[in-house]
Amino acid sequence: MAFAGCVEGDAAGLANLLTAGGSVNNESALALGQYICEKFDGVSAALGAHTLAVDNTYLLFSTYLVFSMQIGFAMLCAGSVRAKNTMNIMLTNVLDAAAGGISFYLFGFGFAFGRSGSNNGFIGSNYFALHRVPNAANGFDYSFFLFQWAFAIAAAGITSGSIAERTQFVAYLVYSSFLTGFVYPIVAHWMWSVDGWLGAAANDSRLFSVGAIDFAGSGVVHMVGGIAGFWGAFIEGPRIGRFAKNGANGMDMRGHSASLVVLGTFLLWFGWYGFNPGSFVKILVPYEGSSFQGNWTGVGRTAVTTTLSGCAAALTTLFARRHFTGHWNVTDVCNGLLGGFAAITAGCAVVEPWAAIICGVGASWTLMACNYLAARFKYDDPLEAAQLHGGCGAWGLIFTGLFARQKYVSEAYGAGRGHGLFMGGGGKLLAAQIIEVLVIAGWVSATMGPLFWLLKKFSLLRISPDDEMSGMDLTRHGGSAYNIEEPELRFNFPNGTAAAGDQKKNKQPPSIPMA
């Protein structure tokens, strides 16, 4: 929001007004005009600073919500694996944030949002290690970096779920750093940089003259993380016993805690209100021709579309799975809910609330179809991460090409962008969305596939069969995450005798004589 102060000539204009009646001489009138202009400039500067403060505070608050999704990821992952691998998966979630923080600071942010004189549409070339940040020319402050880092580590967290329960510790460090420092930032540059060749955010030279719309990252975050996870799980192979050699299904290998899955799901739901609405970045931006609506309106609508898509996906999954399996399965419903969120993330700011319900229903069926194919081809993903984030993310991009409304697109991106095929916008936006799906799938496959292959080639990817059967908590992390058996208490006495306290029988420990 811009506030205009005085410009050249305004002081003289005020002086002319003051001398028009003849009661004030020209010199005094000019001085008074300059004084009034200085006051207006001061008010304008104060209002501008206030706007920056509010926008940055809003962005930081959104960042904190997005970062809280890491807690949700950790709980969801922990509940979705077997108890013997709980410590391992929790540690990988911590390392996704830690390793991703350093790599995104050193390289990732510069690759994603760096700008050079040549306006490279493929990759950024400055702002590495936050050099020359804050930058008023491009509007980059520290809050913007932190917000983008929270998105980058979300992509890495998705991948960790696909390769859970069988992956060496060093492999997590390598892939997480590479994904957040290079693979993800390149896609972010294509879509979200003003120089990017693919996205609607570009100032000019947009794909098909309109650019693809991926407002909060169905493709940039969810497809990148999901496809990376797909290649990791595919190259690594299924867990021991998951599928029988004779073609039978083998063991189901369900997660050990539905409670943690539900807790993680609600935390992710909560964080999504920073993920999607927060992607407006600025909130004090009024819409042209309106004194009532602005980005604050778009933020509210985005929260509504996010909610409705997730709810529709959850209910669709509930009844569909009840029909197919005969059970009301809470973990299936949680995954369906998250699939609805992943899908609406692309078009959350540019579609009507009623369309979000269609998005959620489509996401549910997309997830169930992907899970069917995964089982059919013996693909093992403990958290259904590749199916959920990769499959539903791709559906969300296609959905946006069908249902994006012109008014909302203009408010979010400006004039000259495309809108949905079913909303009278023709096929340009849909074509751009399809191209985004294809290039993200190709880019991530071309980078993460060879990385996982090399890790396997040098025996750095999968743990040994003995470690996998025993569980990584015991073999790699020094003990179980759950202390199930209570230790026996022993009491030593001054005369050298000892007695045991039996906690299980609620016996009181013997009294210790005082000296």
C-alpha cells in the first residue's frame, strides 16, 4: 500500500493558493507550503513504515504456522511407522529442518530468488548466504527468507516418509541437503521468481503468455517432495516382509499409533492456515476500486477454500473406504484430508469455495487410485507420501487450470494472466498447468533419481537386513523410544544389605534407618 507525500511543485502550488486572497506575501506563503509538505511527507513515511511492519509481522506469523507443520510431520511419521523405528523417524524430521536450514541459507535461497542483470529464468544467481539481504529494491527482508525456508524443509519432510524404516542415516543428510539446497529452489525459481520462465508470478515472458498458477506449492512443494520420495522408495525397494515373493500381499505393516497420526494430522491442518493464506506475503494491499476488500479478503477466502477441500476429501475417503473395506478407518481419513489440502494448495487463492469441494473430492479419488496402483506394482511407501503429495499435488495443478476465476487471478497476480477452462478462460492456463506437472516430474526424476541410485551403488542407502528386522531404534539409536518395562528399584542400607522395591505390586520401599 503506497502513501503519497508531496512531489516537486506541490509546495509552490500551496503557496499560490495562500496568496490568492492577497493577505499573505509570496515568500511567507512558499515557506508555509514547504512546511505543510514536510508534514505530509512525514505522515506518508510513517504510514509506509507501518504497512511494512504489519506485512512483515503477518509473514512471520505465517512462517511460524508453516514451521509448526514440522511437529505435525513428526507426529504423523512416528504414528505411521512401527514402534521399533520411532526414534529414527523423529530424528530424520529434526534433521530435515536442521540440514535444510543450512543448505537453504547457503545456496537454496539464492538459487530460488536471486536476480542478476540477465534475468535468468532457470536459476537465481545471487543472495547466497543472504548476501545483500535485506534488499529494498526486491522487497526481500529476513522474514521472507524464513518463510521460504519453512516451505523448503516441508518438501524434504515429505520425502523422508516415503523411505522410512529402512534407510541409512547418512542418506537422509545427503538427500535433505541436496533437495533443499538445489532441487527444490530451482523449481521455486521457475514458479515464484519474477524472472521465472514457468509461473504466473513472472513480470514478463510468461509461458503461453499467461504462466502456470501454483499459488502455495501443490507442484513446487508437494510434487517435488512426493516424486523425490517415489524415487527413493522405488530404488530402495520395499521393507522386508511387506510383499511376499510369490506375489501375495505379505504383511500389512500398519503404523503403531493411530493417536499420533490423528495428532499430526490436526497439527498439519493448523499449519496449513499459514501455508496457503500466508503465501499472499503481504496483507495490507487494497484491491483496485474497493475500499472494503483487499488482500485481507483473499487471505480469508483462501483459508475457506483450504478448509473445504480438506473436509470434502476426508468425507469422501471415509465413505469410499467403508464401501471397499467394510471399516471406518481413521488413518485413511487422515490421509484423505491431507490429500485435499495438498491439492487445493495450487489454486487456493484463485478458486471459489464451491470449487474447492470439487477439488477435495477429486483429491480423495486420486489418492485411492494411486494407492491401488502402488499395491498392484508392489511399491512400498509407509506414509503414502508419494501418492498423497505427488498424486494429489498433480491433480491440484490440473484442477486450477479448470476452475481458476479471472477476478481472483487478477487480484493475486495482476492483469494479463490466464483463468480456468471451465470459467471461460480457454485452454492456455490448463496447458501451462500440464507443462508444470511434466517439467517438475522430469526435473525431480533427473536429479533425485540418480542421487538415490548413487547412494545405493556406494551402499549408503539401505540398512542391513538384521538392522531392519531388529528396528533402527535399537541398532542405530541406542534404545527404544518407549520405556515399556519399569526398572526395579534397589535400596542400599548402611549395614551392607540391600532390598528390592517392587513397583508393580505397589510395595513401599523399606525404611532407611537414620544415622
